[in-house]
Amino acid sequence: MNSYELETQICGPIQHIGMSFYFEPGTKALGREIGLNVVEFYGVGRGGVLGDVEIVEVQRAFWFFHDDAIIGMYGSGRVKIEPIDAAKAHLQAAYVFADEKFGQLDEATLSAFAAAATKVIAAVPAGHYALFDGYRSFEVPTEPVHAAYHATILLRELRGGVHIDTTQEVGLAPNEACFVTNEAIFQLHGYTDADAPADKEKLALQLAEAEELTTKTMAGYLDVLSDAERDAMAAGVAAMADALSAGAAT
């Protein structure tokens, strides 16, 4: 398969896999150990990869969220723990989740996926995608399961950063993009009925354009891979997605 076909195949699963640890029981428990509820842990844990920055920088990185939501999630957590410490703990929660969900998968499959993903990640120029750069500053784990999940989180943040750029390029505001994507996400991101846009049909066309631009940009980043590496990336994503599906079905 070519890079565009690969990105089309993996973008949805990576989005789901990379965020699946956010509100899991183990993540909630670890958050409580450091004095944070799960929403604070998400806000300051994910935002903490940026370092000890002002809230406005976190709001910019979390562009699809209402600014007040970030004040609540990140701001309330930041007064309880240093952001970088929260980020380290949040990644640890991710690895605990990965051990539970993917620990029985073939290590060779996960290692080949992680190696291919790391090649993509290393080739992306710095300074364009804040959360991606933040996660990329952390040490890459050596354990295959952790390395694969770390890479998945990074690829998710990379597409997220690209998507911020493309939605802005087509003229969509964050509330508009969220509303057209999913009205439940619209609410979860801190928006209310007062923020709901009117012309949903027109906005849906703009969002489709942004999604296509995002996929094309991501495919360009995947072009550093060989055919074998693209196959390895597809196989790793499929294995993790299947494992999550199997767990959800039990």
C-alpha cells in the first residue's frame, strides 16, 4: 500500500488507541495517588508535556477545546502538581494501560511497528505541533509494548497538530469543527448550545476538506517508510486495535 492508503487505514484506529487510557480505572487510580481527579489528570498530564507554561499556551495547543475548559482542567491541576511531573505520571498510566491491553501481543509485531513509527516521528521538523513536540521530548521506552504505545500517542498528537492547521486553513473555528464532528465531543470540549453554529451543512463540507488535507499531510510524513515498514505499521495498529476490541467484547 502507498502512504495515503496507509494513513487512511490507520488514522481512525490510532486516534482511538492513543486516547484509550485517558479515563481508564488505572489512570483514575494513579491520578488520585497524586491528588488529581481524572479530568485534572488529563488536562495537566497531557498539557504538562509542554513544560511549565502559561495557560494561554496550553489553550493554543488544545485548540479544539473551549478556553474555559482548559482553565478548569489544566489550571486546577497545575496548582496541585508541577506540570512536568503530571506529564510523567500520565505517561506512566499509559504504559500500565498498554501492559494490560497489549502485553500478550507478539513483541516482534510491536517492535516493528514502533521502529517504523519512530522513523516517521524523527523525520517531522520541530516547532510546528506543540503537543507532538512535547511528547517527543520524553525518552523513548525500550520495552516493546511501551515503545509501541508511546509511538501511537505521538502519531495521534501529530495528526491532531496537523488537523489544527488544516481546520484553520479552511476557515473553521474550533467550536464549528467540534460541532460538525460529533455533538457529544462538542459538549465534552466545553461548548454549550450558545456556541452551536447554524449552517451545519456548509461546515461539514469545510471539515471534509480539512480532513482530506490532514490525511494528505500525514501521508507525506509517512513517505519516509519503505514498503515493508508501511506493512509493519499497519500490522501493529491492527494488532492493537483488535486487542482493544476483544477486551471491550469480554
